[in-house]
Amino acid sequence: MEPLALGVMLAVGENPLERVKHVRQMGFPTVQMGVPPPKFATEEAKAELRAALAEAGVIVTTVFCGFAGESYADIPTVRRTVGLVPKETRAVRLDRAREIAQFAKDIGSPRIAIHIGFVPEEPDDPDYPACVETLRQLADHAGSLGLQVTLETGQETASTLKRFIQDSRRDNVKVNFDPANMILYGSGDPIEALDHVGQWVVGTHCKDGKWPTEEGQLGHEVPLGQGDVGIEEFVTKLFNLGYRGPLTIEREITGEQQTRDILMAKELLEGIRAKLLSG
Ligand code: MG
């Protein structure tokens, strides 16, 4: 893979093969893929997907875990429903995440990514040790398949994320850094956050957003380059920390506007990338 290879985050939905074709049409060499519905986990469907990716010349750099019942409507809902932190669904989702890791391995992805949920900010929170143990179990399973587990940034502060990774004591736990999420959730300046967790970053979402204006509300996502991230500064800092992994555009809207915004972001990143690689 080329250094700072451009990529796009792809929700594969009901038609993974069509979506792969779309990535190719947009001209991306890499993709981060949302997990397709369980019916695509058959050997036949996986072989078909591998063939489509090979034909398109698209490399899968991660498979994103998603779970039934998650909602990103507002911060309290995210807290209640997202990831492996909510207790009621933890065991069943951990099993599902193990299946997703197997799927990732089978289609040739070197890692999975997960929004683990709101990791408790206080290390003496009674549920914190169980969250660490859950991460270890997932990391050990992924490790047995030769995969990394990347934690998507956003819901917690960078210092909490750093502590959580260190407490896991697992070398295959890494970070998929989404700078816009830090802003949308009001969890801290993303560029400063790299000082805490930069060494673990193996993937990134090139996404932009505006800070929330009201307590408990999410900020709002905007096209890349139009928000508060400072994307050139962000990518440059990552680069200076030694990052050469993919730059994966994420734009969480749908339809033709999504494609237009993604292509605009691609052009913006191509310029930043060329400058960094030639300098
Ligand atoms: Mg993201």
C-alpha cells in the first residue's frame, strides 16, 4: 500500500458488491468497510466479495463493527446503546465482534475497528475493570486471528483512551482516529489529542465537524475542510508523528451529496498528501 493511501469509509448495507464498484468508480485504492449483514458471512459470499475487491484493486484496511440496537441520535442515547460498554448487551455483542473479526480475516482485512462506547472517565468506576476485561477478550480473539483491534476515537477524552489502551496490556489494541468525533462529542481538541494517543494510531477518519453549542447535544458534521478540525494541520501532525497509514474519508450522509462531498474531500487530501510526500 502507498503511504497515506486515500480511502473511504463504506457502509456496505445490503449490496456489498455494488458498493465496492462505487469505491472503484470514485478512484479509491483502499476502503474501511462497515460489517455487512450476517447473510454475507457465508463462504460463498465472502469469496465473491474477495473477488470483487481484487478485481476493483481495492484494499480493505479495516472492518467496522456495528451492532443491532445502536443509535447515535444524541449523547445520552449513544451512552445507552453504543458498543461494548452497555452491560445488558455486552456478552452478546462480544460474541458478534468475534464473528466480525473472523469475517475481517476471511476477506483479507488486517484489523477490525469498534466504537467501544463511553469508557468510564474515572478509573475507580465500578464498571471500568469489566470494560478493560472485555477489551482484552476481544483483543485476544482478534490476536489469535492475527488481527489488530482499533478503537474509534470520540466518546472519551484522549487521556481516558490512553489509559484504557495501556490498561488492556495488549499490543494489538490500536486507535482509529476520527478527529471530527472529538469535536462532535465535545471530548477535546483532536490535534492536541494526538499528543496522548498518536503512537497507537493505525487508521484515521478524515471527517470534519463543528463543536456542539448546547450541553448534551452533539455537534454537527460538515464537509471536510469546512469544520473545526483543521484537517491539513491534523494530517500534517499525524505525518510528523510517523503515520503513513491510509487517509480514510468518512462522510456520514447518503446519496449524491455524499458522493460529491467525498470527491471534494479526496481532492483536498490529494493536495495535502502531495505536499507532505514531496516535502
Ligand atoms: Mg468515524
